[in-house]
Amino acid sequence: MDYKELANLIFPEAKEISYYEEKYPERNLKEGAVVTRFAPSPTGFVHIGGLYQSLIAKKLTTQTEGVFFLRVEDTDQKREVENGVTGIVNALKDFVIVPDEGMISENEEKGDYGPYKQSLRKEIYQAYAKYLIEQGKAYPCFCTTEEIEEIRAKQEQAKIRPGYYGIWAKCRSYTVEEIAEKIKKGEKYIIRFKSPGREDRKIKHHDVIKGNVDFPENDQDVVIIKADGLPTYHFAHAIDDHLMRTTHVIRGDEWLSSIPLHLQLFHELGFKAPKYAHIAPIMKNDEGNKRKLSKRKDAEAAVSYYEEEGIPEEAVKEYLLNIANSNFENWRKANPEKAIEEFELQLNKMSVSGALFDMVKLLDVGKTVISRMTAEQVYEAAMVWAQKHDKELIKMLENKDYALKVLGIERGNKKPRKDISKWSEVKENIAYMYDEKFYEESQEYPYQVIHNKEEIQKILKMYIEKYFHEVDDKQQWFEQIKELASAMGYAKEVKEFKANPDQYKAHVGDVSTVLRVALTARTNTPDMYEIMQILGKDRIEKRFAKAIEEMEI
């Protein structure tokens, strides 16, 4: 018996690999087009690191008129969770990262290079495993779990590298006849790759991000087909990336140490290896120590967290691009109105060490992103979020015309408001503009410099009685407040007060604060003139009366 007969004994139904090479031809793309993928396992929530990889992959393919596909690596079916694929598809959809090919729901896909779910590609992997056996580059292994554990224990005792290699690869030395006899007897087996490597030799590799790296050759006879007939990750990814014509593999740098094995598999299968780009992980500052964002410890590790909090998808993507390329921040400052799609991402400008995740910075980006939106856009996005997460906010937004007025305050000018960083903050930021919220409980009025009760009451009463005239001009309105300030012994200009502080009680800004606090029970709000225009005289008078009443309690 020869290797070809042995391969036929093990995989009698497997097709010739030429069938698949013809079925999945080279893609007809322009020179330099990147073909890459996001290839998660459906084993739980999508990590922010996965979204980061997807964003980079999608950006590169868009820039080069290439292809970005979603492949689901579900060969470890013990760890698979219910609706895991749906979770992955929806996570990308939430962030408007749309694959050109691949899975589009739990069981649907698009594209000509599928199936895009590994569990449906079993016959393809078996064809290539059969090919390796025919070449004498793979073999059945009959070792039991107990035997493997015994080998490991001996290696640990001898303080040598663990693994199935060299003299420890006991099934490697069986003859074809011995293997055939064991199979015919019904002995259970898996298929191992017969590594041609030696640990005392080095390979040199150029990673697109990490640069030049050296590794010892792989000498491990890794499992390529498991007992259930499905492949291991290492084998499957090599077949899939070849047949799907992947040009770049973009993945986390925890996979960097697998490069010797992966390049070896590509070589022994007769494939051209893709370029590898290993991305540094997103880190967190934990009491002065840097560590990876953890699924167990950090809520923000899950992509779902950002949707639940209502952080705009554009803000998350802008922040991740800032981590990816340090020149993004300057580009954004120079191009505040441009869409992020116009920024050109470069892999060779990515950091080789992990960037620290900064929630404060992300929320600042959120404020900037929302500040660029129209009132209509803010309304629609807040409503979409509220329908899923906040019934009270839905009720507040029911009167759309009024809500648009409120959300439109200080919007569309040179310095738009930046008080909202995420949709979950909208309710708190606009609640004072809704009487039912404003009057539902006693307010704390945080008056600042002017805190004498009689003085505050006098300011409020005098403003309504003598100085409040409905005007359509902000400057005229502010002149009213200046006149009020002057009449009560306050400086009409801040600079006047600073020049002669002993001549005045305080200044016009402090008088404005009294009006603002009485009106909204807050010291910081968007433009008070616009707030007053929306509330109108009757509601303003009522609020001032409430402020006076609260001081008398």
C-alpha cells in the first residue's frame, strides 16, 4: 500500500483539490486591491478588539477597491453559543461596517467564495487533508487522550518543550501498512500535519505592522483534522484564506507566535501565503498597570456596551481610527467636515505596542460628533436609542416640533453646543426644558456668587417687571440684563468689575447666573437667550416664581 491508497482509505469520498482550485479562482480585482476578512468564532459577545480589526479591514478594502468578507470560524462547536452568528452580524451592522461577502444572518450568506461558515466546508478541508496524506505530509494519529497527557507529563518532568514532535510523535513512524491495519480494526484517530521543521533553525518574516521578526521553525505535528472530522483553526484558516483569495490577514498580535506554523502550512500545501498584519491589543490602565481589555472585568470590552450606552457609532469609529493611526487626530482637525471614509489608513503607521483605551477621550469625541449633527439627526438617533432603552425619553420626544426646538439650541453655528456625548445623556441634558420634569420635585438652586435670598428675589422680580421685553435679537436681550445689573449696583461689563472690584457688588455675568439657575436649576446650560425664546414669558415667570417660593420654604 502507498500514501495514495492510504489517503483513499481515510477519505474515500473526498474530491481532488483541483476541483476547488477551479471553483474558487483568483479574484478579478485591480492591482493592489486588498482582500481581507473578519473571522470570529460564534462563542460569545463581539469584543471591541474585533470591531477594531473589522474597521481596519473594511477601511483598507474600501481604499483599494478590494473585498472585505465575514467568515465564521465555528469548528469548535462545543463553545458555540445560540444565535452567535446573529450577534456578530448585528454588531457590525450597528457600526455600519458592512461586509462585501460572507454571512448576513445565522444561516444566510452572500458571495461566490462560500460557504462562509467553516462547519459547512468540511468536505473542502478533508480534500486538502487527503492531498497532504498522499504527499506523505500528514498522517493518522491513534494516541488516546491519556497517552497525550502521559507524553506531556514526561516532558514537564524532563523540563523540555511540551508538544507532539520528534521522538514524542510516536504515530509518525508507523508504516502505511501499520496505519491501514489499525484503521481497518476500527481504532479511532485524528489527522496530524507532518512538520518538516526543526527548532534549531530560524525563519525570518516581515509583518506589515510589526516589521521584521525572527522565529524558530515549527517542528510540532499539529492536529489538522479532529475526531469529529472538522479541522482545527490552523488548518482551516490556511485553506480558507487561500481559496477565498485573501491577500492580507489582519488579526490580534496574540497570533504572532503562530506565524511559523501558518507559513509552513501554506508552503506545504503549495499556497502563496498572504501578508500578515498583527494588531497590538487595546489596553486598559488598571491602577498604574497596563493590561488587555478583559471580557470578564471590563464592560467596555463588549461591543454591545456602546450601543446600550448610546455612544454614536461614528464616535467609536473615529476614536478607534485615532488609536490606529496617530495622524488621524491632526487630519480630523484639518478636515472637521469630512467623512471618516476620506481618511487614508496606513498599516505601517500603526503602533506596535498596545494603545490605552481612554473613555474620557472617547466621550469627548462623542460630544464633537453629536455637535456636528442637525437637530433632526440628533432627534432621530436619540429616538432610535430610546425605543430600545428609555421609555421616558420617548415620551419626552413625542412632541417632535418642540423637541427639535430644544435640541436645536446652539446648533449649526461656529461653536455648537458640546454637552451631549451619548444618547443616554439626552434626557438629563434636556429635562429642564420640560415642565413636567422641572416641577416634579423640589429643586436645588446652585446660585453662585450672588447667594443672598433678598438680592436674588429682587433680581428675578425686577427682570420680569422692568427689563423683560420679548425681542428677536440676542444683543438686545443681553442689553436688558446689563441694564438690570447696572440698576442694582453690578458692573455692566466683567472687565469693569475686574478693574474696580470695590465699586460693584459683582458683575453682569453673576446676574446672568442668577437668571439661569432660577430658570433651569443649573449653572451650565446652552445659550440662555435661546432657552428663553422657547419657554416664553409665561413659563419664565412661573419658573421665577417657583425659585422665589423655594427660597421662602
